[in-house]
Amino acid sequence: MTGAAVWRRTQGGGSMKATMEIRDLRMFMALAEELHFGRAAERLRISQPPLTKHIQQLEEQLGVMLFDRNKRRVRLTPAGAALVQEARRILNQAEVALQVVRRAQQGETGTLRIGFVAAVVYIGIETLFARLHRELAGVETVWEEMGSSEQVEALRKDRIDLGFAQVPMGVGEMAAHLVASVPLAAALPATHRLAGRAKIDVAALADEPFIVIPRESAPGYFDLTAATCLAGGFSPNFRHYAKHLLSVISLVALGRGVALVPRTLGTGAVPGVVLKPLTGAPAHAQYSAIWHPENPSPVLARAVALLGAGG
């Protein structure tokens, strides 16, 4: 910013124009504060002749005398004294602007747009979210609930910077970092014939109607449910569909069917639903932070590093 033009004025209907730059103001202020060309030049780390010439050129451009000087002393003129206050204010503003730019470049300020599936609220990574909030204290975070597939598309279209999703093994060009692996549990109506069991063998659910999130919205969750049932020896009867896991277990509570959900979802369970550990074909729902590796955001880079996913 040292050469940026910061002040222009026109006098006499355009007969005289003056352009002042940050460099001009710094040289002027050094001399105004030292009132000695030698000391001012030393402070600026230049020799005295260039400083003398620069001050002379500045006075010529402005059409005023800024300093009254002779062999014995250097004093500010009234015009120079008037410029001191404005120069100090402009230089302070320039320093503030420089710090703002540097903080933004280092990811200390700005906005981080985050997509998340509802289940991440219940998968035991509160400490991770608290760390992001604490370490990115100067950053505005904007959270938006959306399905896993929606997050991938939003990352492609630069509508979010970071996602927390249940994604299949391949997420295309997106980078991913595993943040939690949660055992699945069987979600049953409280009045279900199997509700009294301590554990549920997956095969015992073979004849049950299943409630699931459509594959186009949550391919990871849909495929995991199907794979777990197939490992238990049957193809699931997908009867009902919901957009979110909380909606899934709400339908379970209404007695519409059963579902396989992360076991930690029990911390926010809907009344009328019981969650039972699985046997026979136990499985885990894996949740990852995902982001577009070509996103240049310094804030995203900091968040990724805080997740332990840098490098």
C-alpha cells in the first residue's frame, strides 16, 4: 500500500491538481515529527538528499510551503501544521486497512458457509464444533441444514465452503475427512413386538416395512441401510421415505415401520421410539467433513487444519 494514492484535490476550478500518496505522507510525517532532515532520513532508512528533494516536490505539487527551514532549524508552517492532523488520520486508516487485509488473508476474518445433515448434531462431535467456534472467533459462520447430496452440489456451485455429511466412499472431486463413525441401531415403535429385546438381530427385521431417506438425498445412508439388510440375509422393503433422520424416527413413532439409524440419535429420540443395538450384521454410519479442494478461501484452509485434515 506504500504507493497508493490516497488524497486528491483541485483548486481554482481545475487550475491546480495535487496528488498525495501514502509514501508522501510517511516522509512528511517523519520530518514533521523529527524537525530535522538528518534524523528523519535515518528514521526512513534513506539518505538525506532524496528526502529533501521529495519534500520540495511535495510542496510544489501542493502549492504551499510545509516547512520553514534554514541552516539552523526546521519548523512547520501553518499549512504544514494543518496537514499533520490529516496525515496522521490517513496513515492510521491505512494501517487499519492493512491489518484487515492481512487478517483476511490469514483466515482470521471472513465468512465460513457450512452445510450439515441433521444427524451430526447427535453423533458426539460437539467438542469438534466447539473448537471451530473458539478458534475461528473472528469468523462469521453460517450453518445450513441440507442432505449429503445437496452438500456435494452446493460445494460444486460454491454455495457452501464446508460440509458435514454421510457420504459414500467416492465423493467425486471433493476432499473428505472422517470425523465420526457411529454404530447403527434398529429404531422400532415402542409397541413393536421386538421392542423388549436388549439387542436386535438384523435378520429379525426381514419382514418389516422400512423407512429411509431417498438415495438421491442421502446415498450414503440409503446404501448403508440396504447393505446392512443384505448382510443379514434379506432385501429390505423400503415402504416410506423422509427427508431427514428426525423425520424418519417420527414415522417410526407413528408405527409406519422400522429404520436403521445412528445409535447416538437416541440422545434426541422422539417419544414412542426405542433404539436397539444390532447383532448379526453390525454396521457403522460414517460422517465426514467435505470441501472442494480448489476453494481458495483462507478461512476454509484454517477450518480444515483445525479438523486435523490439513496436508
